[in-house]
Amino acid sequence: MRKQKAQIFIMTILVLSTVLTAGVILITIFTRDLKLASETITSVKALYVADSEVENLLYYKFKNASSTVTYNLSPEPQTNSCMTPEKPSVPQCSSSCENGGLECIKSVGTIGSISRGLEVDF
């Protein structure tokens, strides 16, 4: 009788540890997937910020095509989603853009810790 109780106790411990391990694995997988899903939404928002800045700068460039447009070249990326139409800023473009004799606009949208950038050559 005592051996049987000990065997039941050992089997119970083995089953419980298996269920606990499976639960921890599932929670880890779901947590990682939830984090990726939330980062995807933030990534899209950062891309829209960068796209909005490019559209804003192209608007000012072609609106004032007959006059000289001076851009405030700033190495820091745009870090918020608020755009000030009166003061467009363009971070420095890559050397490939400058060497080709083309004009370019480079815009980086940053939300939280996620940054997405666009570079337009024209």
C-alpha cells in the first residue's frame, strides 16, 4: 500500500511538471507574438510619419519651384508625428544621392524605439 501511494505521488509530480512546462512554453510563444504584433502597428505609424514628412517637403519644393527653397538640414531624425509646415527639415541624404547629381529627400519617422526611413531621389 505504501509503495502504491509513493508511485501515485511520483506520477502526479511528473504529470504536473509536464503540464507546467507546456504552460510556460505556450505563454512564452504568445508573449513573443503579441510583442511582434504591437511592434508592427508602431512600425507602420513610424513609416507614415516619414512619408508625411516627405510629402510635406515635396509640396514645399514644387509649390515654390520658381523661387529658391532653403531647407534646414538637420542630422537628427524627426522624432514626433507633429509636422510644422512653416519649417520643413530634411536630414542629410546618402552619398549615392549626392554623387548622382540628383536631388533627394531623406526622412526618418521614429515612434518609441522603432524608426523607419524613406529616401526619395528626383
